[in-house]
Amino acid sequence: MDHILKERDRLLQRTARVYGLSFAVVATLCLVMPGAVTPATYLPFVPLLVALLVAQYRVGLSRSYLWVFIEVASVLGIVATITVLNPDGLTPAALSSIAQFTAASLPSVALVLSTDRVRLTVLVLVFVVVAAVTTWLTADSRSPLMTVGLLVLGWSIAAVVGIWISAGVPQAARRIASIGRAHRAERQASEIEAQRRQSARLLHDTVLATLTLLAHSGVGVAPAALQQQSADDAKLLRQLRLGATPTPLSSGGYNLEPVEETVLGTTLESVKQRFGRMGLEVAWHGTGQVLLPSDVLDAFLLALAECLENVRRHSGVREAHVTIVDDATTVRAMITDAGVGFILDDVDSARLGFKESVVARLKEVGGHARLFSEPGSGTTVVLEVPR
Amino acid sequence: MSFPPASENTLGLLAEVRASRSLVGGARRLVRPENPHRASLGTAFIGIGASLVCGIRAIYGFSWFVGYWPDYPNPVPALAAWILLIVVLATAFVTSSIVGDRLPDWMFALFLGLIAAVIVLDVVAIWDLHDVGRYATASLTAAMALLLVITLRRPSEILISIGAIGVGLLAVMLVNTRLTPENAASQVTSLAFAVLPVVIGVIIVRGFRSMVQVELDRVLVQSTVSAPRFAVGMLASEELARLDLAAEELLDSVATGRIALPLRPKTASVAASLATELRLHLIEGRRETWLYHAITESELLGRSVTLTDKGSLAGLLDANQRDGLLAAVWLLVNDHAKKTTVRTVQVSVGPIVATTPVALTHKLKVPVVITTTGVQRNRVDPSTWDAIRRVGRYSDSSQNASLRVEIECFVDNPADL
């Protein structure tokens, strides 16, 4: 709220500046009409006008009362100059000019004097002084009633503008604040929804696997099987869309059974057998029995399987070693092969698979992965997850 | 079902997504001109104020008209002008509160036509008096009647209309009135009173709108303060949902045989790009912090703030520190009277400084450095320092004649949580 109030004051100040300056220019135009006033009038008029213009410009930047008072003083000075130096009666042009200065240009200060009670009080005082002095000074040339009427008109318009903006801004600010609250709720909902969809990791694994098959036009897979798989995956996605969090049981050759708190050993054995069937011998070392929460185990196994898949595809050897060690806080797997290896920099940029399947997956459960490799000397991946 | 053209590869699709993000972000959605919410954000109220001003002016003009009544050679056109004007003012006032945000083109045209008619009638009535500046009453109020629709049409349209009216009145004055020192001032005054209020009104409405937009932008961005350490942007879930739906449709089509196997290359490439996009979205998002989202989602901050936060350490700041940092950056960018000078702010967070001896509270020390351009140190608003103080202990200096602040920010160690 404070912030917008400050902005409001700036808006009022800028408006007051334009308001005041533009009518001051018009008033000056009236006064420089040939024969408007005696030439002697211009001598004191010019410095007073300069003071007025400077003060009106400064009002646009500063909230200080000083510039307001300088404005009032210079306008009253101008009125006094015109009336005193034209003792034979004022011409219509001079009267117009006085009217513009006192009832159009000077009331611009009402815009900056309308924001709180103290300022409103000052505004009333300023108006009373200006009205009294102007009416008294011009009483000879114009009926006091008309002068006062003109002043009331000019000052009330400016005051209405100022008060209206002052009152409108807090109103707008309240509405904006309620939009802000709605937006915060929307952001939280968006966050939760994204989380729900992102955590449907198993589902996306099977969908991605199927999409990848489709990306290769489905070549090499029985059309009936692919159609069946597509139907299953579409159903899972529909369930996700409708609000459920489906947990797929299988995708292609995978078998991803949901696990609550599962012993790592037995599951590792199934991974080993699966890779055995595909032609990669996996040798296990170290701890066989570790209990892990199901989401951590999921991430750990999927990352592990992904690493072994990489070994199977790219290393050129048919054997991999997996060493599992655990301590009080972490479970660590080291996947080693004696294959061709590769240059690390190539992988980071080119192989999204590692980043996405391994790093991101582990990161989500608080773990991480490190990769060591060099062409010709094999590859070692270290996976760590918290217990 | 339909697929995007096959020529669009994954990167093309992503580029499109990025581009659309900048268009449909929260703040922009609410402040686009065609949006019906805008008028409700205070401009309708300002419009009523403008009508009030116009009303005061009308009463003033009418009292002059009554005063001049004996002078008119034929007062009927002048009276007709006033009756028409009052009808137009009343109708426009009622209509403007009904139509809401924008006056339809035909209504605006009708409004301008009626105003022109009022001016013509008034000018006809005073033609033989040969002093337009003095005797014009309804026509001057009619020019100011544009204030009634000032919030309902674009500023340029209002300015063009008032410009045309001003030029028209000036032409009538020059043709009709022989300028003498006696009457020249009243011509100038009348013209100024007809034109200037509308111009000033346009300036106010424009300023008010931009103020509301900036505030809206700030409030929307403020919601990032309560985000978790790593957050997804506002549209992440929307995009993910879109991809999921596209995948679902594709898979469904394959399953039901609507798309024959093996796939045509075009469809296969769609599947490939979907898979890649889906992969990217599953890993993307969670590594960006609230501060990143705040800056990218904000129109104001996005333009002038750059963030360096390699370790995503901004996410560790607590809600109070975040609030302070956001407020400070906001004030540095926005809080100055001259909106013409360009200010930029660079925020760099981290790296973590090893504290020796290890602080008892086990807090991590994250240095936050704010460097700026175009921000003079002595021109910084005092509330900026209050905001910075909420982030941590700071020291400030000048670099290239612009402010530089270094903040020592202590945050909870995520390992302890």
C-alpha cells in the first residue's frame, strides 16, 4: 500500500506540474497581448513569472510545501503588480490573465494538497488567502461576486481532481491486492499440479518409452503389441489428467512393481536377471540387503538400470560390476565397466538421457550421481541416495 | 485430431512456447487493453471524477449562457445547443457506466457527431455577435465533454478528437471574429479552457493506468516470495498438461488404429518432438528459484534486472529476506521520479562463503551483491535501505557513479533441515 501511495503522490505531482505550467503559459499569452498592460508592468512581472514557473516545475518532483508557497506568493505578486501598475482600470486581457493565474494555474497546487487532512487544511487556507487578496485587488475592475465565482470554479475543479485521484488509488490498490492473493493461490495450485505430474515418473517412463518407439515409426515391434501398449499408456495419461496418480505396472519389457519399503537385494537380483537376459552380465559386490523408502528405491533402481542400459549399449563389453555400499546416511552404488569409455564433455551436452534419467531422478530424492570416464579406460558411475 | 506441422522440430516448438510465455504471463494477461478487468481497477472511478469536473464546467457555462440571453440575436440555436448538450452529457454518463471498459466505435462516432452538432448550433447562435471567445458557452463545454469518455477510448483517439475540436474552434474564431487587443485574450482563454482540461485528463488517466499496471505487476510477482526453494513457473504445469494431452491423443490414435502403423515420417517426428519436450519438462523447472521466476514473470523487472545465481542459493532465503530483497530490487528499478532514465540492476547471489569459526547457529553465509547502473547513491529512497536491511547486514558503495550494495545474508543450512 505504501508503495502505491507514493506512486499516487508522484502522479499528482506530475499532473500538478503540467496543469500549472500549461495555464501559466496561457495566462502569460493573455498578458503579452498588445496593450494589455502598461509596459512598466512587465518589469516586476518577468521575475515573478520565472519564480512561478520554477516552483511549478519543482512541485512535480518534491512534496515540500516550500514550492507551493512560492507559487502562491508569486501569483499574488503578479496580481498585485498588474493591479497596482495599471491604476486606470484593467483591460479585458489583463483581467483574463489574472483569472487564468488565480483560477486555473495556481489551483494546480490543490492536486498536491489533497492527499491528507493536514494538506487539505493548508489547501483551504491557501484558497481563502488567494480569494481574499485577489477579490480585494481587482474589486475596482470586476465585481467581487464574479471574481469569487471564478475562483470557486477553478479551485473546486482542481480539488475534485486531486481528491478523486487520492481516493481512487487506495480503491484500486485493494482490488490489486485481492488479485495478488488470487494469483498466489493460483501459483500454489500450479506448483502442486506440476509436482503431481512430474512425480508421476513411472507413468512418464512408460509413455516416453512408447513415444520413442513411435518416433521410430514403430518399426521392429509387433503392431498389435504397440497398439496395446499405446492404449494402456493413453489410459494412464487420461487418469492423470482426470486427477488420479496412476502407477503403471509394466511398460514394454519393464516390470516396475510399486514398492513400499523394499529390500534392495531382491530387487537388485531382478535387475540383474533382466540385464542377463539382454546379454549383459552384472556382477554384484557389497551389501545385499538394504531397506529404502519406496520413492528413493524407485529413483535408485531406475538410475541404476539406466546406467546399466548405457553400459549395455555403448561400452562394447558384456560385463559390468555393481558395488553397493551403505553407511548410516547414504546408500552408494558404483557401476563400473571396462569398456570403451568416452569424453565427459560430449556426454553432458549430447546425452540428455543421463541428465534426465539419472541425475534429475536422483536429485529429486536428495541423491546425486557422478560420472568418471576416459576414452579407452572404461566408465564408472557413482550413484548416491540418502537412506 | 491435429498435429503441428512436421517442419517444426523440438527446438522450434520450444521457441514457440518461450515466446508465448512472455505474452500470456499473469500480469500481462490482466492488463492487456482489451481485458474487461482493467476498468474495474480504478479507472471507472476516475472516469466518474472526470464526469464530475465536466458537470461543474457545464454549470459554469450554463450560467454564462443565461447571463448572455438578452445579447443573442436569435437565442433558439443556442438553447437547442444547450438542450442537446445536456442530453448528450446525461446519456454519455449513463452509457459509460454501462458499457464498462470500452465505448464501441459507433457510439464514440455518434458521441463525436453530437458534440460537433452542439458546437455548430452554438456557433450559429453567436455568429452575428462576432466575438466567439466571449460568447461561446455550449461549444466550450461540449469540447470538455470528451472527459466523459476519457477512460473508455484510447488516449490517442481522445487527443485527436480534442485536437480537431480545438482546430475547428480556432478556425471559427479566426473567420468570425476580428481580433483586437480588446477581445484577443478572451479567444485564447476560451480555446485553452476547451482544450487543456481534456489534455490534462488524458495525462492523468495514462499515469493512473501505468501506476496500476506497475502495482499489479509488483503484486503478482510478490507471490513468488512464498514459493518453495525450487519452484516451477506459473506456466510449467500448463505446459506439462498440454504435452501430456498431446501424448495422450497421439497414443489414443495409435491404439484405436486411426493412425496406421508403421507411422508416416511426419507423425513419427511429432512423436519424437513430443518425447523430447516431455523429457525436458520433466527435468526442467525445479532448478529455478523464486527470484528467477519473479524476475522473468515481471514486465518491469524482466526489462532491467539480471540475475546471477549459479548455485540457486536465492532459494535458501527465508520469506522475510526474500520480501526484503524483492522490495529493494523493485525500489531500485522503479522508485524514481524521472521515468525516462534507464536503470539496470544486477543481482548476484553466492557463492557460499566458508564461515570461520563455524557459526554457532550453523547458518550458511550467502553474499548477495547488487550492482546498478543509473542509480545515484544519494537518490535512493530510505525505504530501500530498510528493505535491504531485512536481507542481512550490508555495506554500500559507489561503482561507476552508481550504487553497489553488498549484503551478508545468513540462511539456514539445507542439510540441517
